[in-house]
Amino acid sequence: MKAMDIDLKQSWQRIAQRLKGELGDDLFTSWFARVEPEELADGRLFVSVPTRFLRNWIEAHYAARLQTASEAELGRLDSVQIRVRTHGFPPRPAPLPQKQAMRIAPPAQQPVCSLPDRGSPLEPSLKFSTFITRGSNRLSHAAALRIAESQPGQPVSFNPLFIHSSAGLGKTHLLNAIAWRIRESHIQRNVLFITAERFMYHFIGALRQRDTISFKDSFQAIEVLLIDDFQFLQGKVMTQEFYHTFSSLVDAKRQIVIAADVPPAQLDSIDQRMRSRLMGGLVVDIELPELELRRDILAVKVEEMMKRDPAVRISSDVIEFIANKVTGSGRELEGALHRVIAHQQFSHQPLTVDMAAMVLRDMSANPDQCRIKIDDILKIVGRHYNVARADLLSPRRARSVVVPRQVGMYLAKKLTARSLPEIGRRFGGRDHSTVLHAVRKIEEQMKGDDRLSREVALLTRLIEQQ
């Protein structure tokens, strides 16, 4: 870290203490606890906050105090500018204009959200039909589907439903899908999809107009409340108001679904009684997609790309490489796919596994690659051929086991400095002659078997970038 960065952080800590002394702990925690210093340049101090709402609120109510406290530590400043930082969560699509958002509902019928001026717009593509399920997200999908297909007035079996996961794994998709399914089957039900940020925005508006009673009353008509990005709910007054709204709806047997990037126990902005009520329902997480789900996601994205541009061509080997290489969210998979396709189109080179590896080299989970280990080879080969590690090391002679074992020995000889006897020991206690036979056999078969050659090239890339 640069000395200038350290000095700025230390200065900001003193500025923060000044603000806390002036505002008190509650106000400071509500509005300034998540402010971070970014840069001091040309007489201007740049700080950042995680949401547009927070930036607008500070600019509207605390700009002068922020400027005064900053100048007390840093000297005369031309301005203090507040940015919205995007690291840690992906940028949201810009909200649709009100007129366009209202066209989501069929003509002459009530829209999905009975309070369109309060709700957040739905994304037309985020429905159950476009949500790909596998083991990592099956429970959350099933819970969301049960809520979406419940009959009006039917007692709910779990309330609230709390879905948590890292960014890009499908939380917002499921909330949108619930709203769309209810729209399709029970248009008369009052459903509200809203982000925590938008909830805060409307509550602040009600406070300004001294009309919080109407704000509270408007939520009492809601039958299904869907709240996204719950981790951004902050401020003592705000969380208390949400608690009262939440409790009244749950007590009235209305369904609530909440999505956040952490489980209830890790929500620092709410008090213990709120955590307890959230944990009293069904809490489910969406895990990182497994290999099969990553393959499915890529297959769907490739199909969509080919519909838009029939000239797009991508081989199954490249898809398999990306699915193995990129182990993050669906957004990361889609981003990797776009990068590979764009590079091929701009460079006019054949789209090969080697090209994909070169384009995606910076997406390695560990860019400072360690020395390749035989354990890595066993893991990747076993995963690729769907063969258990125990079988690779066993005496079994079935072809479904022998070929992956021989490929693994070949790769161990090619990619590591281990001797033949040592490789043999690591592959179930075999002697050096068995390893030598496997290496020569794979080398010979690769000369006349393009499929095997491609598999070995793919596995080599995956192991090298492990």
C-alpha cells in the first residue's frame, strides 16, 4: 500500500471521528459507516458509498458537515465528491421508465405490483422457465416455486423465505420469477417486488411529508412481499420501520420472500429480534454452480448467441474448458464466453482451447500458480472422466478406468518433474514399467485419435491453470 493511501485512510479515520462526535453514534452509523476514502487530488477529496441512495442522502443532508470535517483535517478543499462504488456487487440494470414498467401487465388489467409507484420494475426475462436448476440451487428453486404456485388464502408452510448467496447466482431471478408466475395465475393478488434501497427511498419521502401512516397502510394490502438486496437496509429508524411492517404482514399470514448476500445471522445492520424472526422461516442458500450446471448455463448462452448471430461457432471442447476454468457465478460464465467470442471475432483466429486459455488466463482462481501436483492431476482427470479417485488408484482393469488412469500417468510425466517410480507409487503403487507403458500408449494413440488429443490438450490446460 502506498504511503499516500495510508495517510488518506488515517486522515479519514479522524474525519469520521469528528462526524461521529457531531452527529452521534446512531446517525453516523446509519449514514457514514460505509463511506470509504478513495482519492485526494487537485484539491478535491473523493469518497465512495455502496449505493446511489446513500450518496444522494448524504449530498442532500450532510454535504456541508462533510466538507467542514474534511477541511479540518486536510486543509482547504475545493469540494468533497461522493462516488458510488461497484466492487463487491454487480451494477443493476437501469430502472425502466414508469410508463414502460407499467406495460409489463396486460392491457386493462391490474399490474403485478398493486403499488407500482413504490415497487421496482420486473425484468421480463427472469422467469422460472429461464432458471436452470441443478443440485446447487434446487432447494431455493423448489421453495420459490411453491410460494409462486400457492393458492390465495392458502396457509403458507414457511414464512419468510430467506434466500442468500453471493452475487450473480440467481436470487433476483427467483424473486422476479415468483412475481411473474403469480401474475400469470392469480392476477388479482397484490404482489410487491422492491429493493431495500427503494424501500428506504419511499420511507424517507414519507418522513419528509410527515405521512408515515399512509406509508404503513399501503403495505397492509400486500399479499406477497418480495424484497431484494436486503443487506443494504440500514439506519436504526429504517430497520425498526421494516421490522414493524414485516411483523404485521407475517402475523396476518401474508407471504414474505427476502434475498440477501449473507444469511440472517451475518446481517449486522439489524437487531437480534429481527434476525430471530428472519431465521424463524426457511433460510436457504444458493451455492456456486457445480460443473454440470456451468455446462448447462454455457449451452443456453451459446444457443442465445447463435440466434442473435448465426456466424457464432464454438466447439464443445471450448465450452468444456470454460465450464471447468470459470467456477464462479453465471454472470462470470457469460462474461468469459463473451470475451472468448469477441477475441476470436476481432483476431480472426480459430477458436481453440489454447486461445480460450490465453484469453481467460487472468480468471484463474490462483494466478500465482504453484508447482503442479499429482493430486491436482488425479482430481481433474477423475472429474473429467467421472471416475472416482479410488478407482484410478485401484487394480481395476475396466476400460472406463484404465484409459483415464493412463491419461493421468501421461500427464504426470509431462507436467511434473516426478520420476517414473514415484508416479507409479502415487497411482496406486504401480511400478515404473507400468507408467512407461501408459505414457507410450497414450502418445501413440494420440497420433491417430483426434478426440483423445483434444481431451489431453483440454486437461493439460485445466491442470496448468489450476
